[in-house]
Amino acid sequence: MSLVVDSNIEYIQNLLNINSATFQQKYATMSVDEIIEAEAAQGNQKAVELAQELTTNVNLLIELFELANPNNKYMILREMTAQQLQTFLPLMEEKDLQQGLYFFTDDKLMKMLEELPPEQLVNTVFQMFSQEEIVQLMPDEQLDKFLTSTDIDKNKILKHIQSIPEEYVAQVLEQITGEPCENLKSFDLSKKFSQLNPLEYQDALRAFQPTQKQQLVLSLGKEHDEWFQLFDPHAYTTIIYREKQKPDVVKSMAVIEPEYIQKMLHELPNDLLSIVITQMDTDDFAELLMKKYPDIIGEIIMK
């Protein structure tokens, strides 16, 4: 492993007490880690001590290997396993984690969104669409699924049915029961709706025209926005895929809890995950490297 370090060569020369002539003759083309390795092998005690100090002194590690340079972070990270790389993610800022989502294809992003807990998915969707837009874009079968869900109290639906123009409610009841309802008012229509048996009740809800279904769903959803979780995840991702571009999607995913973003990033191949981690705060990077992976620092020096 050879890190990309140019500016600290003179610093190393002074630290290890190597005279200029020897340095130019033997080490002019070597990197910092190669110089330390060579001097330690020749018995230079300062080189041995320096190699040991690199596992305890954060500032020295950062300065010597110029870890502020993302390229140098990457050279270290690319030697790690997927499991090791994943330990860096919880220490990263959310905005930096989010940038890693751009590495996924649109199809993969949609699949991962579908696998989120419903609350996380719906919160993301709310960043892209208003409730009115969601209802308008949902296919009819999803509106039926919403309205016939056992998670919604029947009394709630009966209350909101009273907001639908009477002629539409009467038309649906006549279709289901075969009895005329044209002279009934909203309250009486709602009461008659409540007297339907369970199968008739569900058939009646499905019998509304799409516009009335949308009105009813939106009215219920505005009162209980958690009910938007009743729509199928795939219905949401179909809308997102059709209506939004990747930058809009990734920006909206900022509301997802970090633990779920981290889990998504676990699916990146090691080289891409390493690139994401190079954006990590340098002090945090060095501290974690020293705390959990001193053996890797040793490999940098002695490999």
C-alpha cells in the first residue's frame, strides 16, 4: 500500500534524522510509508517509535499521511472488508451519507424505498408530492384498498361521506340496494350507508366514481396522515419513478432516519462505499482507524 503523500517528505526527513544526501540518494522516489518501513528495517529507532506512535497519536497520523486528502483515505479504505467499511458510516454526517445514494440506479433506489418501513417511505413521498397530488396520482385499485381497509374506522368514513354531493351517494346506494334514494339528505344517506351489510358496504365504496373516491380519501388522509401508509409501497415507487428524477428523489430521502440510509449504503460495492467514506470528517476517520484498526495502520507502515 502506498499513500499519495508529497508535502511531508521533508517533515519525515527531519523527524527520522536522515541527512539530505542520504535522503536524496535512497528515498527521493519513495512515499512516506515506504521510507518509515525502510528505516525501521535498518534499525532506526526513531522510525520504529514513529511506527508505534501512529497507532496512538491522531494528529500525527493525520499530518503524516495527509488524511485530509480524500485520495489518501481511499488508499486505506480500499484494503478493508465490507464489514470494516460499514463501521465508519454511523460517524458520518447525514448529508455525506445521502450523497452515496447517487451511486445507485433509479431501479435500485425504488426497490430500497419499497423495503423501508411504511412511515419512512411516506415521509419521503411527502417531500415530493402534496397529499392532493398523491391521491390524484394513485390508481383506482389503491383508492379502493384505502377505503376498504379495516384499519380505518367505519364511522370515520361515514362522517366524510356526508361531504360528497348527495346525488353521487344516492346513485351508489341505488346501484347497490336497488332502492330509490333521490330524496334523501346527506345525513340520511350516510345512515343508510351504515346499514349495508359488510359486503355491500365495501362494494358501495368501490362503486364511487374516481373523483369521489379521491375526495373521500383526501378528506380522510388530511385528518389522519398516517393512513397514507395504507397504500402499497410499489404504488408509491411507481409514481416516483414516473414523475421524479434521481436528484429530487435523493434530496427527499434526507428525511429518512440515518440507520436506514446506512443500511442502504451497505449494498454498495466496496470501492464505491470507500468513496463515500472519504467524505468523512478527518479527525473522526483517524480516531476510528486508530481505535478499531491499528493492524491496518501497521500494514501501511510495514507492508
